Amino acid sequence: MASTLGACHFCLMIFLPYSQIINLFNEARWRMFQRKISTKDVQFLEEYFFYFARLQPRYKTEFLNKLKDILTRKRIIPRGDMRQVSPELELLIGATITMVTFGWNSLRLNHFHTILVYPDEYYSQINQTYHRGEVNPKYGLIILSLKPFLEGFIDPTDGINLGIHEVAHALKLAHFIHTDEEREFSPKAWETYKKWVPDEMKKIRLGLPTVFRERGGVDEHEFFAVVVETFFEKSQEFKAYNPKFYQTMVYLLKQDPLVLLS
Ligand SMILES: [Zn+2]
């Protein structure tokens, strides 16, 4: 019996790529340990998560099902002096991923399986600077620091939200990672998005009137993350500023917050 099982595993190793083996094991783990969303969790989201609170009632069940799936699949781990990640913090992180990917039926950003949470800005040995957050595609990590992450929720309409920002980085990277067996942007929507980038970045760099914050002028990655923050937190202003670019983002992210929220 043991040898049959061993041989079976061996066959898997030979015929399946490594990423598929990992996916199979994860799939089994998710089925066994489903994260539940309690009434208390829903009340917490209603109170502290702007997007969920404003989401039209008919979309709320879908949001909660996707959130449950994401929380079941992701590992959220404390780092630095952080002792533990509270269930409330897990909800805020999971709900941020759910919000950014809400337009897709089954996109869960599988490549980014682990979220590390530091208590505050942390020193990154890789580029020898302090960081508020980053995304590491090599190890499938999204890294957040708690203080600026929570500050992002204080004003949900200022276009500054570290959680949205880092998930947007992960989403853009995932679009170019093909081993995750997920399909992110439609090629046509991505091509249309790219046409807006040079002119809009130039406006930020020249200090001309724009709806996007300065950080977006750093490079194309930062620009995308800032555009996604603006899309969710300043939807109305973004649409008034450039309706065609706003519509491009609606196609790209497969959702329109101005329609979904009331
Ligand atoms: Zn960034």
C-alpha cells in the first residue's frame, strides 16, 4: 500500500510541473480547512470596510464567498515585533484582495500565497531602505506594514491606501506570471491601458493638474498602483478628470465602483 502511494507521488512528480503539484496539495488543504465568515465578521466589515459597507446588498453574498475563499487560501503571518495577526486584521487584508479582484469570478492571485505583516516600516536587506510594503514575486509574498496599512482606512476617499497599492502591484505582476493558471487582464484591455500611461505619467512629473498623486510619477509600476488606489477611493473624481481612462480601468478590472456601490 505504502509503495503504491509512493509510486503514485513519484508519477505526479514526473508528469506534473512543480506549480501544479503545489496547487493540488493546496486544493486539498483548502477543502479540509475552510475559513468561516461569522455574523460578527460581517458586522466588522460593515463598520470598518468602506467598500463592503457601500456595496449594493445584492453583491454582498458574492463578496463574502470570495473573501472566505481568499482567507482560506492565503497564509497571513506576523513578522518583526508583531506577535500575532488578529482575525480583524485578517479580514481587512482579505477584504482588500477581494475588493481589487471582485470583477473576476475566480481570480484569487494564487501566486501570492503568503502575506507578511510587520508592525511598522521595516528595513529591507534587498535594497537597503525602509519599506511600508512590497511584493516579492520570487517567493509569492505580499508584505505590508500594519501602521500605514491601517492609516489607509482612516480616509477611504483620499486615494492613499497601502493595501490596495500592494495588491495592485501583485495583480500586475500576476498578469505576467503564467504558472499560476489564472488569467488576469484581457490583452485588449491591457493594450488600451498602456496607451494612457506616458501622457498621464508626464502630467504627474511636470506638476500639471491630475487626479493621481505624485508617487505615480516614479515609474510604470508605481503609476499602475496609484491608478488602482485612485480608481477605488476617488472613483467620481477620476471619472470627471478623464472619463475614457476611467472606462479603460473599468474594462481592465472588470468592475465599476460607481455602479457596484450605492
Ligand atoms: Zn508601490
